[in-house]
Amino acid sequence: MAVSSKDKMVSFGERLAASEQFLALFREGMDLVAAAAAYLDGEGREQAKLLPREAALSYAVESMRLTTRLMQVASWLLLQRAVNEGELSRAEAFAEKRRVRLTRQNAAVAGAASADLPERLSELVELSLRVQARIIHLDRLFYKSRESRAAAILAASPVQGQIALLREAFAEVRSSAM
């Protein structure tokens, strides 16, 4: 059986996913999730009660966006760890990843309104935005070629595209099982 040049290619993204840098990002992201949860359930809740009405509304909006952002970050990190540990194939992770909405965001509250927010909330928001930006960059490295190939196939014929994607997924599952 001949080995094609495609089979010899080493994916930078896949190598990075199994590296010490990814493990550091994983720990940083999950630590940030835990820190934000502890803050929002404890000190942050108490600080929010003391805010004037407009600032309290800004706090609520920013804390909801922070929570949503961190849940997406955690979901993505856990998917990649599952791939690294052999619990999922890259194709299975790609299919599951579609449920994770990684979109670049800015803080919802800006200008004078952000000055009224507790400093710790602002710090957590800023840290979460940085981690999210790094994850979006990694996500593109890990999945860009697969997404562009899928888009090209689907554009040609939606039915044939779905069949091709299924064949590719089953081929990867079979090859990872061997």
C-alpha cells in the first residue's frame, strides 16, 4: 500500500495540541474558569449589591458575557484534551466543536460605565478575552484545513458534500482504531 504525501504531512496544530504549551493553556483556562466562578459566587455578588442601579446592570451584563465566554473556552479546552488523551478522534472533536461558539468579543461595557465596575470583574473580563483570543487562534490552526475542505465540498453539492464528510469521518475513526 503506497503512502501518499498527504499521509506524511505533520499537522502543526495537532503537534501543538499535544505539547506542554497546550497543557499550560489548558491549566490557565480552567484556573480562570474556577477563579471567575469563585468571584461571581462570592465577593462579586457582594460587590454587585453595593453598586448604583446603572452600574449593577452593567455588572450583570458583563458577568453573563464572562460566564458564557468561559463556558465556551472550557468546552473547547476539554474537547482538545479528550483528543490528546485518545478519548475522541480529531474528526469526532471537529463534529462536537461545531456546538462551541468561539467568537472574538470586546467587553460589553466600555468608557465611563466600565469605571464603575469592580476592578476584579474587569480583570477577569480582560483575562478571559486574552485566553479566548489565543484559543481562537489555535482553533484555526487545528481545524482550518478541515473547515475549508468541508466548505468546498458542500459548495459543490450539499448531498455529495455530506457523504464525503461522513466517509472522511469514518475513515479517520477506522484509522485511529488500528
